Amino acid sequence: MLIALSTKGKLFFINGSLTKPTTSDLKKWIKCNDMVMAWILNVVTKDIGDNIIYAKSARDMWIQLEERYGQANGAKFYQVQKEIDNINQGSNDIATYFTKIKTLWNEMSDWDDITICLSASTDKILKRKAK
């Protein structure tokens, strides 16, 4: 989703860097915001869409999704770690074996990025509360 929004030049609608204008650009902003909201709704399941459809902006919709589904899944993380620990070549050729292990490494790397991102968000929240 992030790649799709970035290629369309609309990533700033969900990352908080563009706020709703109060000037003559308001109509254009509303049109683009609605388009981003429609894109998001078209890629989530109906059940998820039903829960976020009443968001006031694409940013609010994205925040709701992050709060509900952005948490790292500890069970999945453990499963990937276990698969890496237990992987062996067996009867596979080297290319198949390498592809399997590389896929697991990439997935583990993605989990590390999520953990870092969540930690950064938590740090920001804690700093705000401390002020």
C-alpha cells in the first residue's frame, strides 16, 4: 500500500505531512483525500473496511489501521525464527535451499524494521508525555 501511494504521489495524505488546508485548495485536497480513502478501502477486507469507513480523513483511517494491525505478531516472529533454526538442505538443490533461507531472512529483516518503527513511535509518545 505504501508503494502504491508513493508512486501516485499521495503518501503525504497518510503520513501526517499534509494537513487539511483552509484556503482555496480545500476542494482539491478533499478530492485527493477521498481518492486515497477509496484506495485503502479497496485493498482491505470488508470486515476491516466496515470498521474504518467512518474515518474523517485518509490519515485518520491509516492511524486506525496502524493501531489495530500494526503491532508485531510475536507468534509469527517466533515461527520464522524457529524455521530459520531448523532449515536444512535435505534433498533440495542449492538454489531451492538458498531461496527458502533467503526468504526467511528477508521476512525476519522485515520484522526487525517493524520493531524499530514501533520503538521509535513509542519513544515519541513517551517524550510527549514527559514534556
